[in-house]
Amino acid sequence: MRRYEMMIIVTDTLEEEAAVAAFDRAKDILAQQGGTLLDEAWWGRRKLAYEINKRDFGYYGVLDFEGTSEAVAELERLLKISDDIVRFKTVRPEIRVRASA
């Protein structure tokens, strides 16, 4: 299993409770696919860097997890078809190894 980070932007047309529920659905999908959630951060409502679908704000959340590439592909597939998710981005963070002196 590899480590991944995923930022999810939920539409601001929802109330915050509904936006948190959409974020929680992503965590549930990850668990169903056998992924392990290492850390999560809910950033709340923030201004977007640029306008998306005539909206200037969105709810941001970040997941730090371990999973297989198949689990990530399934999670991304389900996020793509969700009307509540504006954007998401998955990256593999660099593992930095210190050189001993």
C-alpha cells in the first residue's frame, strides 16, 4: 500500500453540515476499498483561487491515507460523478530521507 494525500473541494451551495457529510462519504468509500486513513483536516469554507462553475467559494478538506492504486482509482471515479464535489486532487507525497553526516 502506498501513501496518498487528497484535497477535496465541496460546493458551497450546501450548508456546512451537508458539506462535511459529503467529505465523510469520501472517507467511507476509502474504508470500503481497504484504505487506511492516517490523518484528515477539514479547512471549512474558503475562497477559491479562481472561479469554478460561477462560484467563488468552496469547502476544503484534506485526506492523508494509505491504499492501493485500485482503491484510489475507485475513490476518484466516485468523486467524479458526485454533484457535491467541485474538484479533487490526489498526490503521492515525497518521502524525504535524511543523509547521515
